[in-house]
Amino acid sequence: MTATVTQDGYGWDIGPLLLEGFAPGDKARLILEELGVSERVPSVHEDRGLSMPEFSLWRPKEYEGPYWRRERLKELFPQESAHLDRYYRFYDRMIRLMSLARQAEPARGLAALWFKLRMLLAFQGVKDKVKWSGGQLMDHYFDSPVLKTFFLGIVADFVTAPSEFPGLGVPSIHLETAFDKRIPTYPGTKSAQTAYTYILGGCQSLVNAVMGVTLANGGKVLTGMAVKRIVLEGGRATGVELADGRIEPADRVLASGGMKEVFFGLVGRESLPAELITQIESNRLMESVLMVQLGIDFDPTPYQPAALCYYYKTQDLEGAVRRLRTGDYHEGKDGFLIYVPSLHSPSLAPAGKHAVTIYTVAPDTLAEGTWSGRKEELADKLVAAAEAHIPGLRARTQTRLVLTPEDYRQRTAQKHHSFGGVPPVMGNKPPAHKTPIKDLWFIGAQSESTGGVLNVMTGAQKVAKRILTDE
Ligand SMILES: Cc1cc2nc3c(=O)[nH]c(=O)nc-3n(C[C@H](O)[C@H](O)[C@H](O)COP(=O)(O)OP(=O)(O)OC[C@H]3O[C@@H](n4cnc5c(N)ncnc54)[C@H](O)[C@@H]3O)c2cc1C
């Protein structure tokens, strides 16, 4: 998913946009340093906008401190002033707890015990909400459905209903630092309020850098070559069989991809314990995305001042998720995002022009028609919806590239494309990295690491360390 595609002199990422973990001293950056390729993956600390039918919030010109959005919301919703204060007190408590958890990660012995005690104390302040869903949490703090959507709307992007999302997780998916890069961040602050960055030149530089390490160390990369079977001998993974029937022997197999595709398709149910089969079948997955890449010949910043903005269009998040899961595509009416990567990476567009990505969550399989049959029609509708915010998108399009769920399915070798891996649905339990089959490890967005670039990277790093220490 971290690929950058090109057409007619423009370039666009097909997946991740604003990433956590890549600022100096943060987790993904440290992994790149450990691999010796950090300088090949330059990134820039940024923030994004948030737009709703009722109002839009963009970072103010002059920095107004870490709580400027709270104060702006009080002006917009004076009757909810006290509620906003209460929510932000909860937010601060959760950030404190998350920050302690982060600092505790490398601690050992007495230091670890000390952190545990402090976390236990911090937990007392939020303990009463531990079983709440995101929806309950929002109902507790706010009356206005607009405010509830403001803080929680991103869950619909994860194809997770408010009633399915853990309430204590709400601050982590709506960090203030995502909306103003001037708010002090980790690691300087030791706070869990992380910095968000764009990978300059597109996420492909991440792939190239890491692939470079593999090649420089005598590794070989085969692309366009599906694995059709993981070879087992005596209950142990001993290699993979490729689509052309070739067998590649291996000391260990690290499989990434869909959990069902890997375990049921490549390994086979007959070789798996019944509990693992039930566990895999019990997980809910995300749906896919419809992405329209445009090359335009004008500067969109008068209409969208930040490179990225999420446009929320519905307050019925429960209904939106339910509809997505039944193949009922919203055609942009529930929301979408617009991203202009060439603002931070001019190499992604010819001089004076811009690369624009418009995408929205979309059902893996349409209830009516097929993605290939309706590709252009649904892309047109999405661009029309985006044009309400950036006029001129259609008339001034120089080139267009549409990616449907069918394209994503094919790229990822998934039968059902889940765009961010395992969603944060309460009760979901993705398969562990260590599988019941000796020498077979499961990594990637549908493993216990869960999705997102940082999670996938740190998960893979943990597996590498466990293999090296023979754990
Ligand atoms: C539109 C979009 C936006 C996103 N936004 C963000 C974001 O803002 N921030 C963020 O952190 N994350 C984001 N993500 C999610 C993130 O990109 C993914 O969770 C993560 O990159 C997944 O990495 P992975 O290695 O698990 O999977 P992938 O990148 O899918 O890699 C798995 C690879 O395995 C290959 N494969 C699978 N099965 C086989 C087989 N049988 N034989 C051969 N090869 C096989 C696939 O072809 C694929 O190349 C986004 C994703 C999408 C699609």
C-alpha cells in the first residue's frame, strides 16, 4: 500500500497520507535509522484541516496554543462550553496515561514498576469509562450531534461504528497535534501527542529504501509473482510455492496479507487448530476505498489551505458503516478527503500544476453493479462532490487515474479488500505473529500489529527481534 503511482508527469500515493512515527526520534524513524536508510526517507511535519457542513477548522496563522480548537468550538457551540472543558479534561487524562505507557515500553526492572504504578494512578481518572463505546463517550460529553461527529467521525473511515469502537480510544484517533503542527509533540515532550508527517516524494521512497537494504545484503525481491501455497513438512514451514509452480525453500516464512487468504488459502484449514480458525472467522474486516487521482493545472490552496482535509458529510456514522458493509456505496455523500501531495512534494507534478487525490471509503463489493462496470460513473460523482470545495477540478483536469476496490483487491491479493487491515472493533482479535506452525510468522495489517504503516513496521521489527533471539 505504500506505493506511489505515476501518469503523465504526475505522481500520487495509493495509500497512506499523513503518517505518525516518522518525526526525528519517533518509532518508525528509529527503525529506518537502525536499517541505515533514514536519510533516504525524508519527511515533513504537517497538519490537516477538518471540514463539516456547519464549519471548517484550519490552523490559524498565528499560533494560539495547544487548546485553540477547544476555544474555537466554544465560540461555535456556546451552549456546550462546559461540555468541551469536561471533554478536554478527559482528553488530557488519556494523553497522560498513553504517554506513561509509551515511556514504560523500554523500561525494565524498578523503572518499569514505577511506570506501572503511575499508570495505575492515572488510570483511576478514566476507569469508569473503560467499557464504554465511542458512541457512549460522545453521548456522555456532548448534546450536539455535530460535536459528536467532529471528535468521532474518523471511525467511519475505519469502517467501525461508534458503538463498536472503544471509548477510551477516542483521544488517540483525534489528537490535537494532527490539526496544528506547532503544538509540541513527542519525543521532545515525552507526550503521546505524536507528530504527523508526510513522506517527501511519496511513500514509494519508503519501499525503495527498505528494498535497498534487502538487495544490498544479497536479498532478492520477486514482484508480480503470487505465492500460491506455503509448503509445510512435518508441521513446519519449509518454503513457498509460487504461481508458476516453482518451490522456493526457506528457513522461515514471514507471511503478510489477508488473514483468511494466508491461513485458509496458502496454509489450509486442515493444518490449523480449530481455535485459530474460529478466531480468524470472528474478526470483522474493513471495507475498501475508491480513489480518484487527478493532475490539475491550478493552485487549489485558495479553497483548501492545507495539503489534506477530511470532509465529513454525515452525522449518521452507525448507518454509514452499516451501509458500507452491505455494499450500499454513498457516492461521496457521507464524506471524503482531498489531498494535494504536490504542495509538500513538488516532484509529484509538473511546475505550476498539482497532483490531487480524492478518496473515500467504499464497499469491497457493490450491491448494485460492479466496480469495473461503474468505475468512471462513480469516479465522476466523487470528483463532483469534491468540486463543491475546490471549484474547477473537472474542467481543469489534465490527467486522471481511478483506483477501485477491485484494483486494490488485485494489488493486495485479498479476496475482500480491507484497506487498513483489522479495524478497531471491540472484540476483534487478529492472529498473533507467531503461528502454531513452526517457522511460519504472520505479519502485516491483518496480524496482531493491526494496520497503519507505523503498526506494521513495529510489528515486523518485533518479529525480526524474536527470530534473532530464537524466541
Ligand atoms: C487509501 C489508504 C489510505 C491509508 N491511509 C493510511 C494513513 O494515513 N496512515 C497509515 O498509517 N496507514 C494508512 N493506510 C493503511 C496502511 O497503508 C496499511 O495498513 C499498511 O501499509 C499495510 O501494510 P502491509 O505490509 O500489511 O500490507 P500491504 O502494503 O498490502 O503489503 C502486503 C503485500 O503482500 C503482497 N501479497 C499478499 N498476498 C500475497 C501472495 N499470496 N503472494 C504474493 N504476494 C502477496 C501484496 O501484494 C502486498 O504487496 C492506508 C491504506 C490505504 C489503502
